[in-house]
Amino acid sequence: MPVDIEEFTLAFNRARDRVRGVADADVAAEQARLRALVPSDASADERRWTGELIDSLAVPSPPAKEWSELYHEAGRIHESAYPVQGTVAEQIAALEAARRKIWQIADRAGEDEAPHIRAMTRVLEHLEEELRNPTWPA
């Protein structure tokens, strides 16, 4: 009998949510519940991929990324670009200015953060494009 992929995936996601970041989580019990969902006559491939997922529950989560002050500065500029009021031209100017400042910050950031900082400009660029060429009725 094959593994019920939907049932297993749902159970795995719930188990992962119960153990991630919980110091006293009973990982072994979660793994046992998941193993019980794998039929004894499952294929070798199904036993392999379910086993890898089940084993991964015991692997500690990586520490949260520590962002630099440059990243946070870019984030504040990004946030401030949203509530801009005024004419369409003024809103576009504010978005352009924010994108330019964020790009300048990314140029000063390290290689590991620069792409993430530059990515902040994409949403602003889309907003600007929508203001220039609205796709909704006026």
C-alpha cells in the first residue's frame, strides 16, 4: 500500500511546527507517530523520502539571521515609502527616492545582505509602475 502523501505531509508539517523552537519538544514521539503512517509494504522510495523527513525533525533549526543596521535602515526607508500621500507625481517621486536610497545602502552592504536589501526595491518598483500605468479603472 502506498504512503498517503497528503496525510503524511500534513502530519509532518504539524509535527515540525510542534518541535521547532520548542526546547522540551518530544521529537522521538513525533517521529514515532510519523513512522506509524508509513505502511510496512511501502516502496523503498517511499521509505527513503519519509525517513529523510522524519529524521530531519531531530536536526536543530539554524539560528535566526542577524541583519546589520544597513538592512534595518533600508527596511525603514522601504516602510516609509508606502504611506506617501499626494498627487500621483508626488507618490512616484517618493517611491523613486526610496528605491534610490535603498540601492545606495545595498551598495555599502556586505555580499550576503546586498541582494536582500536590493530586493526591497522590487515592490516599490511595482507600485511605481502601477501608478504610472494603472491597470484598474480610474
